[in-house]
Amino acid sequence: MSDFVDILTIFVLAILVGFEVISKVPPTLHTPLMSGSNAISGITIVGAILSLGMQHTTLTAVLGFLAVIFAMINVVGGFLVTDRMLGMFKRKE
């Protein structure tokens, strides 16, 4: 039970730190940081697929599946936003 409390504490602290860091980012840096976020989400997808494939318990399989879904939403959304931002700099014909 203490392992669960330790992991939950780390998770909550990571959420709070992540929120504070992201909320302080100026809009001009948003697109470059999104590209970096896409790379990190790609790594998350690999880890989630590995977790899903091992299936130690049903819980790890479900969490791995959810991690794959949410990371893919993040990657696809990030690429769409980046493509739209880059499209704003293309010359009009």
C-alpha cells in the first residue's frame, strides 16, 4: 500500500509541476515546444505498447491501452496544430 501512496504522490506532484511550467510558456514558444512534446509522446507510445504487450495484470493492460490512445491523440493533434501554424507562413498564390 505504501508503494501506491508513493507513486500517487509522485503523480500528483508531476501534474502540479507540469501545470506550472506549461502555464508560464509565452505564446511565441508554443509551436516549438509542441514539436518537442510530440517527440516525447512518441516515446510514451512505445512505452505504453510495451506495457500493453506484457500484460502483467489486467490493470496494466488497461492503463497501457489508455496511454496509447491518449498519446496518439496528443501526437496527431500536435502535428495538426504544427501543420496549421506552418501553413500560415506559406506564400499565397
